[in-house]
Amino acid sequence: MKDNLNVHYDEEGDFLEIRIGKPTEAYFEDLGDDLFKRIDEKTREIRGFAIFNFKKRTEKLKDISVNLPVKIQLTS
């Protein structure tokens, strides 16, 4: 099954969300430092990430690093 990578930025809330695949019932798990991973409620798979204060981070040129416990394969 091929999934799309969806990226949404809410400028007013300064919130970036990266979602993998179609929307599902999910919850966010706090990773600390305003970083969250999106977990599918049924499968418990990681279905995305969220970053609060995204613009503030880019203004300070602070790197964002999230360990991915999943394998991502890119093909053309």
C-alpha cells in the first residue's frame, strides 16, 4: 500500500503537522521540546509528527531532529 506524505502548516498557531497516509483516528504522544508523534489508535503505528512553535525554531535556526522507529523507503 502506498501512502502519501501530507504536510500542513498553521501560521496562526505556528504548528507544523506531517501526516503519513489518509487521516485516521489517532492521538499525539509528547516527545518533549514541542515535538509530538501521531499514533494510529487501532494499529498503534506512527502516522505522523507535529511540531509546535515551528516558525520560532526556524528564526533561531534550531535544528529539529526526531528519531524514526519506522523504515521509510522512497521509490520513483
